[in-house]
Amino acid sequence: CTTPARESFEAQTTGKMSLSNKLHLDKVDVKGKRVIMRVDFNVPMKNNVITNNQRIKAAVPSIQHCLDNCAKAVVLMSHLGRPDGVPMPDKYSLEPVAAELKNLLGKDVQFLKDCVGPDVEKACANPPAGSVILLENLRFHVAEEGKGKDASGNKTKASQAEIDAFRASLSKLGDVYVNDAFGTAHRAHSSMVGVNLPQKAA
């Protein structure tokens, strides 16, 4: 992997907000590192078919920047809809997003059926260089938002131990944390404030 000239990347960015975001990311050395990136893939779907891919397209420059600058892997995490802490893969899975992202990037995207836990940690520990990995919906876990509803619709709250374990598992999935999700940046959710890594970018 060879690092491209800086100008070529900046030429791809459009809009004031987008440009300032990319310049922050531009200051982080991602070479050989696993970048865990909080993106906003909360896209509208009908019968598991994406009806508007704009939010996925908006994340492509940041993902491509990391790949162009020789990141070992880009691990993507997002929410979709309001499953309220209950796994609902039939309705709120991010798997269709992985297929769309593959088309937009022109390269394979590995989809994992959870976002935390031993299997996810193993898959993200030492992936092939240049990998793009999409985790399953963060909101399938009540520890993402801290509260939710159980399968019967009763309100539930995550214990501090659950939140700590969830955040610790997310923190094992990368070496550098990048927040590319402007729409949820104001929320104190685990994926926004709980990833404990020495290097962070926005």
C-alpha cells in the first residue's frame, strides 16, 4: 500500500462540513492500524431494500481515505431504526447495507452478525490488510443507548456492568476511533463516548 498525494484526497471532498471533517481525519496516522469508525447508516428501507443510499455514500470518502492511507482495516459500526435493545435482524439488520457499500466501494465488505463479543473480537483482531468490516446494528444491544424495551415492550435499562462490557468489547475492535456520524454526534451513546482508544478523530 502506498500513501497517495494529499491533494488528490482533498479534491474528493465537497462542502464545508465534509471538508473540515476529512481534515481532522487527515491528521491521524492510520497506516497499518485498525480504524473503528462510527458511521450513520440509518437508511430508509422497504422489505429489506434500501430506498435511499445517501448516508452510505456520505461515508465513502472517509472509508476510502483510510484505505488509501494504508489502514489495516476499517471496522464500521452504526445503528438502524429503533429496535430498542432487542435483536430484530428480520427488520433492522445492516446486512443489506454491506451489499450496497460493496457496490459503492468496489470491494468486498465483510458483514458480522453482531457488534460485540468473542466472535466479533476474533474477526477484527487481525483481519487481512485493507479489510472493510461492517458490524451488525449497535441498537440490538440495550447497552448502546443505555435503555430500551424488552420483547414484550416493557421498558428496560442496561446495568453499568452491561454498558462497561459493551464498551470494552467495542474498544477491542480498533486501534483508532473515528466519528463520522454527524447526525448522532450529540448523543451520549456507547459508540459515541464509550470507545476507549488513545487516538480519536472526528
